[in-house]
Amino acid sequence: GEVFPLRVRSAALGISALANFGLNLIVTALFEVQRESLGTSTVFGIFAVFSFASILFIQQYIIETKGLSLEEIEQKLDQNTK
């Protein structure tokens, strides 16, 4: 949450928490239906594909912020948007 500017931090964290819980609810609600219709192996295979795609997305588009000050993070984000 520290990446968000102060003026939008509380709203941004609220939206991200809502999205996280909402998507978790959807996955949980649909899991049993998918398992019965597709089979356990297929459902976990789908989870594996999405996990692998997430890794590729993170490696490609998310900047490393470890050990950086907020100013350095903002500077990197500004460089990536230009």
C-alpha cells in the first residue's frame, strides 16, 4: 500500500481489498461446480496455468521496490509511464 500516493491511499487499498475478497469468493463458489464438471486434475491445471501467467506478468511488468525509498519508487514508476 505504500506505493500509492497519500491522497488516494485509503481508497486504493479499500478497492484492492474489495477486489481480492470478491475474487476469492468467486473462486471458492465456483470451485466445486468446476471440479464436478471438469474433474479435479483439470481444475488444478487451470489454476497452474493462471499461476504461471501471473509469474510471467510480474516478471515483465512489476518493478522491484525492495530497498527503495518512496521517492525512488515514484521516479521508477514515472519512468515506466513515459
